[in-house]
Amino acid sequence: MDDITVARALHVVSVVLWIGGVAFVTTVLLPAARLLKAPQERMQLFDQIERRFAWQARLSTLIVGLTGFYMLYRFDMWDRFRHGAYWWIDAMIAVWMLFTVMLFVLEPLLLNRWLLAQSKLKPDATFRAVAWLHRILLFISLVTVLGAVMGSHGLLLFE
Ligand code: HEM
């Protein structure tokens, strides 16, 4: 069982690094950029700072996925996907997939360039869209963390 405890600890530490970073970007970096920079410069500042976070997020996403699937396999929890009370397992995988596609596929291939181009044409609207996207992602992630901690420790809602 020690291996599962280690996997759980690595899972949680990586979630903290990753979702903590998303929270920082959403509640500190984006509002600060809005306050301190003119509309045309906001996306550039955001892009430069967020680029550094992207690698931290990619690594933590990878560890969260590996440790998460390892726990599913070791606990043999596959039948949980059939019960609504374990919605938080589906939510964890959905959040993970969403970020994985964004961080590993969309961002490097097109999103970054597209956003910078859009921000030259419509700086204010693009910045607002980016801020809203982050708020929504943070909200979904935090609801998932709440459900996962309560559920892992025996409090199952919607039973
Ligand atoms: C591939 C994606 C993921 C898989 C397969 C996965 C799987 C798991 C499993 C099997 C557990 C243990 C459940 C139990 O003890 O009953 C767990 C716990 C947890 N997971 Fe995930 N997870 C994934 C992604 C995520 C994400 C994206 C988050 C955060 C948004 C997250 C946050 C947590 C938290 C906070 C716990 C509770 C730890 C505790 O209090 O003991 N996981 N996960």
C-alpha cells in the first residue's frame, strides 16, 4: 500500500503546483496586467510571464496523469465510472484532458500565435476572453478538487 500513498502524495503536490499556478494567473497576473498596462501591451506581458508557467504546468499535468491512472489501476476502481456518486473521478479526468490538449497541442501549435494576432486587432476583447477562460477553468478545477478530497475521504454526494 506504500506505493499508493506515495502516488497520492505526488498526485496532490502536482495538483497544488498546477492548479495553484492557474489560480495565480487568474487572480493576480491577469488583473495586474489589466491595471498596469495599456490594452495593446497586456497580452504581450501575459504571454511572456505565462510562458514560464507553461513548463511547470506541463510537468505537473504529466505527473498528475501518471499517478492518477496508477491509483485507479492499483485500487482497481474502474467500476466507479458507472456510479454518479463518483462524478469527481470523471471530473478529474475531464479537467486533465482539457489542460493536456491545451498545454501540449493547442497552445504550442496555434493558440499562442492566434491570441497574439487577435490581441493586435482587438486588444480589449481578446484580453477579456482570456481572463474569462481562466476564470472558468479555475472554477471547474476547484470544484473538482473539492469533490475529489471529499469523495476520497468518504463523503459522497448524490448517492
Ligand atoms: C488523469 C487524470 C486523473 C486521474 C486518473 C486521477 C485519479 C485519482 C484517484 C484514483 C484518486 C484517489 C481516489 C480515492 O482515494 O478514492 C485521486 C485523488 C485526488 N485527485 Fe485525482 N486524478 C486525475 C486528475 C486530477 C486532477 C486534474 C485534479 C485536480 C483538479 C485531481 C485532484 C485530486 C485530489 C485533490 C485527490 C484527493 C487526494 C486526497 O485527498 O487523498 N486529480 N485522483
